[in-house]
Amino acid sequence: MELFEAIRTRRSIRKYRGDPVPRALVEQVLEAGRWAATGGNRQPWQFCVVTNAARRAELSVMGGSGRWIAQAPVCIIIFMSEAITPVQDCAAVAQNMLLAAHALGLGACWVGNPNVSFAERVRQYLGVREPLRFFAFMSLGYPDETRQPAKKPLGEMVTWES
Ligand SMILES: Cc1cc2nc3c(=O)[nH]c(=O)nc-3n(C[C@H](O)[C@H](O)[C@H](O)COP(=O)(O)O)c2cc1C
């Protein structure tokens, strides 16, 4: 898929078909994350991939609004380490992953942030060691919904110098 088309047509997907996602596709999504821009090239991230249904169910009840994680065949959990700009770096990773998933015919949804109440519980549940900290969930699977959320027009957000 052409880049601008992917940017324009990507949507957060929270309903998934049951079919499993081939590991090679999950790896392509992870690979897109790996190439994200990062302050000082620190690359302060680690990815945990969960496909086990029982674990996804556990994560879904921990994960705030992300109840559908139980139905998504894959959940990638992004963890961040200490760096110059870890939050911004991991956000760039997550956006790359969302776009790559869409370009591959998959759907994805970014869930949560480092300040959610369940962040520490998720880290401990997955046995991820400090100083890594939870950044976000990324649910992944073949989409079973189409969405068209309203987007503000460019004119509302741009000022050209005069
Ligand atoms: C930092 C961040 C956190 C988000 N957390 C959640 C969340 O907890 N639950 C959820 O349903 N969607 C979450 N989303 C997805 C947004 O709701 C979604 O991006 C927004 O509604 C715009 O829709 P679109 O992605 O289809 O353009 C999050 C997105 C971002 C960028």
C-alpha cells in the first residue's frame, strides 16, 4: 500500500476475525517499530508478543478499556526503558506499527499509556524486569469492522507565517 494511502485510511480496529496472524506478519509489524525515529538513537524499547488466549484474557481485564484484547489474536506490549525521550520514542514505534499493520491488511489498536493504573501489574504479570516500564498495548488481527472517525480539517490546525 502506498504510504499516504496507508496514513489516510488507517483506523483503530477493536473487532477482529478469529483467524490467527502468521508470525511472519507479526514480525513485519515489529520490524516497522524497530525503525522508528528515536531521540539520540537510544531505541529505548522492548516488545513482548502474546498470542496465548488465556494470557490475552488476563491482560484484557487488566487493560483498562482494552477488553477486546481477549479477542484479538495477537497483543504486542511495548515497554520503554530510560532514555532521553522514551515516551516520544515509543509513540513513534507505536505509530509505525499501526501503519505497518494496516499496510499488511491487519488491524490494530493502541491501548493505554505509561501512566495507567495497571502499568506495573502488566509488567509484573509478564515477568518483564525493571527499569523497563509499560508503554502501551497494541492489539493486532484481521479487521472485522470499518470505522470512519471525524478528523479536523487542516485549516483548523495550520498557521502559515505571514
Ligand atoms: C496514546 C493513545 C492511547 C490510546 N488508548 C486507547 C485506549 O485505551 N482505548 C481505546 O479504545 N483506544 C485507544 N487509543 C485509540 C484512539 O482512541 C484512536 O486513535 C482515536 O479514537 C482516533 O481513531 P483512529 O485511530 O481510528 O484514527 C489510543 C490512541 C493513542 C494515540
